[in-house]
Amino acid sequence: MLNKEIISASIPSLHLNDPVSQALDLMADFHVTHLPVVVEDKLAGLVSEDALLNIEDDSTRLSQLVGSFSKIAAHADAFFFEAVQMVNESALTVVPVIAGEAEYIGSITATDLLRQLGRTGGVNDTGGIIVLEMEKVSFSFSEISKLVETNDAQITQLNTYPDASSGNFYITLRINKLEISDIIATFQRYEYQVKYYFGEELYENELRSNYDHLMNYLNI
């Protein structure tokens, strides 16, 4: 998904002649803390609520605050991970999108990016989740996939990330079925470190544990 494909049509833009009060009102109305400032269809920058709240006179025009504008912008034809990175690094609620020579074509909200990440990551898909922990040099997609498939299952999503503090490598697997005890056993048999797992067995184990606690209580 490209940045230009998830632009929000509802997010307004500001102009240099707009007063601080108007900018703050729009931010409140649209539940954001950033808005783009546009001059003749070109992006002048991104203004933040924090910068505006520091202005004592809310009738001050944005043209007097150009020096405080952020120049952060995502490119229209870039993959949307670019905008996600900008949100993460700069705590943005809105990311302006430009094409060509700073031509402003719209903005993406952090909420829309989160929603798109959920779709890409298969958050709404049904199935079990397994998280493996290992050294990065030991990671082999083909081997992990083969072990899952030997249990009549398939990997529908796979994500990896390194933990800088520990140096460990984590692999999150989404499996196309909830009954994953056999897959867990296979990974453990091949000496994989299963960090977490979430499937039907988890809920069964919780119900069994609650039942046992209830029986123990009644026997007191």
C-alpha cells in the first residue's frame, strides 16, 4: 500500500494567513495535534499544537511562525512504512504527503496508519500465534515453514524483529488453525525456544485451571 492510497480526505490544511486560534480549533475538532500548512499547493511545513500553545497572542498569524514548522513529509509513491516510521520517530498524529517538488496532495493520520498496519499484519485473521526466540543466524524460514506444514498447517503471516537489548531475534507466526499444541511440540522437539503461544489450548488451559481452583476451594 502506497502513501497516496491511504490519504485521509477529512484532514484540513492551514494557510499562512490563518491565526493560531483557528489552527488550534481545527486540531481540536479533528482530534490531532499536527496540521500541514500549505502555500499555493506547496507544503510549507507541519505545525504542532505544542508550538502554537507557546504563543501568547492567539491572533498571531501562522506566517510569523514559519521557523517552527517541521519539514517532515512522506512521499506519495513510497510504501506506507515510510509514514509509519515518521510517526514512530517524531510522535506525529498527521503525516503530510507530497509529490514532485513539495506538491501537497494530502495527509495520513496515525490512526489510519495503525489500521493499515493491522490489515498488513493480519490482526483480524483467525488462527493461532506462536513467537519463537533464537539467534538471528539460526533463522531459517524454509525450516520453520516445513515444521509447521508437517502438522497440516500453514503460516499465514510471519514477522521478525531483533531485540537490541538482549541481541535475541523474535519470529512471530500466525498459523491458520487454533489447535497448535502439535506444532508447539514439534518446535520444542527440534529445540526451538517457544517464547509465547496463543491458541485454543491457551483458553482450554485457563478454563481447566479455573475449574481446578474452584474444586480446591469447595474441598476446603
